[in-house]
Amino acid sequence: MSQKGLIYSFVAKGTVVLADHTPYSGNFSTIAVQCLQKLPTNSSKYTYSCDGHTFNFLVDNGFVFLVVVDESTGRSVPGEG
């Protein structure tokens, strides 16, 4: 499978998605919201892999940022330096 780069992203406040974007069709938003409901409260970073995609969550001041990438991209939060 070729690397697609950014597949899906959202910004949420708590468990309410405020904005999202994807140029692809699929169930990314459904899986992402299910994961959002189950995020651990003791960590600001969380990664979940499903169907060859990596869901990377970052929690900051009550906001949740998500990017979904092809699993070949890696398991770290994209943009970390």
C-alpha cells in the first residue's frame, strides 16, 4: 500500500468534535470518535492502530488533536521534534 500522508484529522473540545477533514472515504471518523470516548486521562498522548492506520491523539488544555496516517509512517505523534 502506498503512503497517503495525512488521511484524517480533527480538533475536539473534550469529546465534542469541533472540526474535521479528510480527502478520503472510510470509517476514520467513526473509529476516531470511539477512541476519543476512551482516551486515558493520565496521558496527553495516545496512539491507536487499526486497519493499517495509526490514530495519533494529543490532548492539551481540554482540546484533543488527532491525525490519522498510514501505519508505515510510524507510531509517534507526527510533528514531534
